[in-house]
Amino acid sequence: MKPTLAFALGLALSLAAGPLQARDDRQQYSIEAALAEGRAKGVLDDAIQLHFGPDSAPAFQSRMGEYTANKKTNAFNKSDQEACHWAFLSAVRSLQARARKEGGDAVVDIRSYYKKGDFRSASEFECGAGAIMAGVTLVGTVVKR
């Protein structure tokens, strides 16, 4: 291929891909639906309880700290919901692993924090979905009940 033809082809491909990479839609999905999917796939740690949203914390003995889990996944050839559920489950697993490491047995006041946007809900999480990547950021407090 001649250099000018290769350059023209590369330029055309990059211009065509540009708008696809720019998509970053914030969407909300059901926490329960995503967790049910995670339970069905056996990816969650049943020993570490999860409590979403404000006022969700049961009584606890001690607080180990607040932690953030920022997870991304490949969204290519997946629906936004499929990619967002996977990123959410990865973030939840990360919080559960942190709880286990810190000696906790629950994560409370879990909320979405995608691109530092504080989204608190007991029923929904927020996900950023694009053509290539989807991402979920969760913040939660590890406690010992």
C-alpha cells in the first residue's frame, strides 16, 4: 500500500471511530436484577452482606473504613445492560474482597460514584456506558456486625 493511501485509510478509520468512542451515557439499572445475575453465576461472596443506599446499615460493632471500587469492562458486542451488570458485579466483588481483608462482614451505605457523581439509591446503581467500555464506581463502608 502506498504511504498516502495508508494515511488516508487510517484517517478515515479514526474519523469513523471517533464518535463511537465519545459515547458516555449514564444509565441506571436495578441492583436486585444485577445481584440475582451474580448469585446465579456464583460470583458473589454470600458471607459478606451488602446494603445499598442511605439508611441501609444494620446495627454494627465497628467501622473499618470507606472504600471505593472502580471497575470497567469491555462493552464491545454487548448490550449496555449486560456490560453494566458485569462492571457492577466486579465492583461489588471488589468491595466484598476489601471487607474480608479488613475483617468486616458487611458493606453498608453502598452508593454509585461514577465520575464523582454521588448517586444514592437502595434500588438502582449508575453506570457509564460507551461503545467500547462500560464502568461502575461504587463507594461503601466496611463494617463488622
